[in-house]
Amino acid sequence: MTTSTIAPLAEVSVSQMVLQSGGALLVVLLVLLAIKKLLKHLPHARALKGSRNLIITETVMIGPRERLMVVRVGEKQIVLGVTAQTIQFLCPLDSPVQKEPDRPAPSSSRFAQTLAQQCVRNLK
């Protein structure tokens, strides 16, 4: 009879197994983070997020949790009332409210006057 020789199995300690598994996990996480960063900085990645057709152009706080917002949707502007519980459509604006380039910050009283004029025109 012939005896076959079997190579002895290399003994691997538990600490080596944990180190190898942890190292592999770390490599996978680093690859995922690199892919995320790469996708964030690609020029066509913005197209994947969708177009920016909804833009908040102006906001006025009228209380601790209440505010009025002028929102541009496509080419139209609308006024919304926003509270902690709801968002309410108030009125559309016929003429767009535009920020003046001369002033660093728009005046809230001017905004209130424009809003009142637009709402009165729409109610008539």
C-alpha cells in the first residue's frame, strides 16, 4: 500500500482572521467613499440630480415658526405661507419680484408692499 502525504494545514489564529476581515471591510468602505466623491465632482452628475425649476427667491419671517416665501416655479412666481405644520398657497404673482443689485439685502417692507399689491390685483 502506498501512503499519500497530505500537506499540513497552516494554522491561522483568530487575530489574523479578524485583521484580514477588518482590512477587507476597510478597503471596501474606502472604495465606496472614493466612488461617491468621484460622482459628486463629475460635471454630468448634476444632471442626474434633476433640474432646479423650484427656487426660493425671497423669505420673510412673520413669526417664530411662520414665514412667507416667494417661490419661482419655472417662469412663474407664487407666494406660499409656511408654518410648522402646513405649506399654504397664497397667490400667484403677475410681475416677478426681483432683487435689486444696488442694495445688499432687500427691504422686508418693500417686499410686504409688493406682496400686498399683487394679492389685491389677483383678488380683483
